[in-house]
Amino acid sequence: MPDLKINFAGIKAPNPFWLASAPPTNSGYQIMKAFDQGWGGAVWKTLGIPVVNVSSRYGAVNYRDSRMIGFNNIELITDRPLKDNLREIEEVKKYFPDHAVIASLMVESRKEWHQIVKDAENAGVDGLELNFGCPHGMCERGMGSAVGQEPEVLKLIVSWVKEVAKTPVIVKLTPNITDITDAGIAARQGGADAISLINTVQSIVGVDIDNFVPYPVVDGKSTNGGYCGPAVKPIALNMVKNCAQESEIGIPVSGIGGIENWRDAVEFILLGASSVQVCTAVMHYGFGIIREIIPGFESYMKEKGFDSVDEMTGKAVQNVKTWENLNLNYQIVAEINKEKCIGCQLCYIACEDGAHQAIGLSENGTRVPFIIEENCVGCNLCSLVCPVENCISMVRTDDGKKSVTWKERTEAGNIPVSFNDPLAGGLHHTIPEPTAALKKKNTF
């Protein structure tokens, strides 16, 4: 069997699947329950000066099938006394000595940072995560993302922590910033042993249009919160990749953002993460999802011949290029499987109104559309909107013999590519004439 054990910046764990700092890690009871079901580590809900949280705290964005794709929260750090959290950390480490317990921390002054680091380490934590990502409430007090958006301030506070820390220090980064690598570089310069990302995205998920109040509603008022869940996964993957590619960071990455299953975890690790943290999926489905994540992840490792998580980390990073380095000669066109087509014509509507008018409708009474190959640019839209799996496939049409990139073209004087290229003097396809009805309406 593949070996799932990891050593993340000096923090050992039986597997790379950790709980992120959030409501599921609010108590020792929850974390021990999670460890008992198979989770390899947990980042304790952020410790600091206890706050008073509001009610209600959560909002969501649901898709048509009512699946929660986006989750918003306006909850702050722990509202439990520090001594209770520290006592429970000791209990968890007593019963689960081989699992990773990381304390998420957020305070203000250098003195407070020194004290809470010592308190957490005396309780037996395996590492520290500095919360510089929270985009609501705490940032208004000069903490959370207020620090994460100021690289020099971030670097200074990390250096304060490193003055006394004896365990590895992870810096949790905010996505609410122009370039997350600036914060990652600052974390490294301050002495961080690793970074984790992303924290939540500042957001408002919706408005009660009858009472004119955004969600979640607190006595007729609201505020912006932090957005997470499956909807933020693409943002998180890109930022993890950015940090993995940045040579000035060069420290381990713990990936966070929309992870629900083993495939999500694989994607984060292939793009440079060495461990992954999960929150919203557990709040939605419970700790038991780990019983599907672990065997799915192991099966993937066996199929691909990976013996360890380290062998997987960053395998996809080398294939992420800037746009100017993509092959302009590569060309695909859509192909419709007539046997599978249900005649919904969504592909026709999408292509006709939203893309390149490369799909036509038959005049013989059948509802099965057809591809106008000379107009198809291989954009992939039709296959994405098609409700039938594998009904529309994208088929390669170039010979695959020569690759030409935009960078090569500009450096060599606009080398023509294999298809009709506007920059080489031709048009890729002809836009249809407007119908007589549209002309009468003076639309064109």
C-alpha cells in the first residue's frame, strides 16, 4: 500500500488530511472524534482573546440541485476561554500522540504573541498557524487579513513569533490581496517554516429582497463575511500554484479551499501542496467523509505508481505556463455523438448566442444538431453545457508535428500557424448574416 504518512515542515501526521481552523475544530471532543474516524491532523479554532460571536453567523449559495456550493460566515475566533482550549489540547495529545495538532493563533502586540505561543507549546501542540487571513471582524481590529494584506507587517509579526517558537510556524495567507506571493515571500523572510492558503474570500452571498438586508441577518443588519466551499476551489488552486512556482517562497504549502473528496485533495497536492485542510465539507457532511477520501486517494496513488505523498507534490506545476507559451498550432473541434444526443439543443443555443456560431440545426426534422467545422475554434463551451455525459467530445485535428507559441511568433516575426490566422492575413470563420427579421428591427 502507498505510504500516506507525511512530515510537513517538521510536523508529522499519519496522513495529509487535516481539519482547517474553523467550527469543526472548536473543541477537544470534536477533534478526538475526527481523529478516531481517520483524520491525520487538525488546526485548532483560532485562539486569542475570546470574543462574543453573533447570531446568526452563516449564509450559503446553493445550486439548482440545492447543493451548497458556497458558504459564507461572519463568525470570529474562539469564544471559549483560553484555559479551556489549552486543557483540551493536552487531552487530545494524550490520547492521539501521533496525530498533528496545530494551534491557530491571533493576537496583537509582541508581548501577547510571545505569551500565547508559549502557552500553546506548553499544552503540547505540534505546530503553530498564524491567522493572517480572516476577512471580517478581526481585520477591523487590525488583525487577520489586515495583517495579511501588509507584507511588511506580516513579516514583522512572524519574526516576533519566531523569537520564542520552538515548534514549526505556518503562516495562513489571505486571498484578499492583489498578489498572494508577496505575502508568501514576506512570510518566508520573517522566518516561517510553511504557509497555508487560502483563507476565506471577503463576500456577501445574497440579500433578503423583501427586507433589504444581506445574509446572514443579525437583528435586521448584516456585514460582509468570509466565502468558502466548492465555489472558491479554483481560486485556491491558482494561488497554491502561484506560491509553489515562486522560488523566493520555497517552503511547504498546506492547501485549503473547497476540498470535498479525494480528487480535490489530489489536485491541490499535484499543484504544490504537501498537506490539505478541510472545513466546509465537514460542516456540510460530517467527519465521516474521510472514510471515502482515504481509500480514493490510496487507489489513485496505486494507479499512478506513487509510493508517498512527497512523490506527488507539485507534479502538475511544471505544466502550468503563461499564456504566451501555449501551442497555437494545437487545434480541436467538437464532435456530437448522435446516439447519445437527446435533442435539447443547449449546445446550439450556447454556441449561436454565446460563442462562434459553429453548430447548426438540421432541416429534416431531427433535433440533433451538427458541427460546422470551419467555424469551430475548439472553445469547449458546447461540451460543458451538454447535460449528457460524453455526448460531445473534442477531437484533435492538427497533425501534432510542430508547436508554435505566441512568444516564438513575436520573437521570430509573426510566424503563421496552421489554421486561418487573422494575424497572418486570414479570418478563422465567417459570421453569418443577420436574419431578415433582425434587419427589419434595425438591430444591425
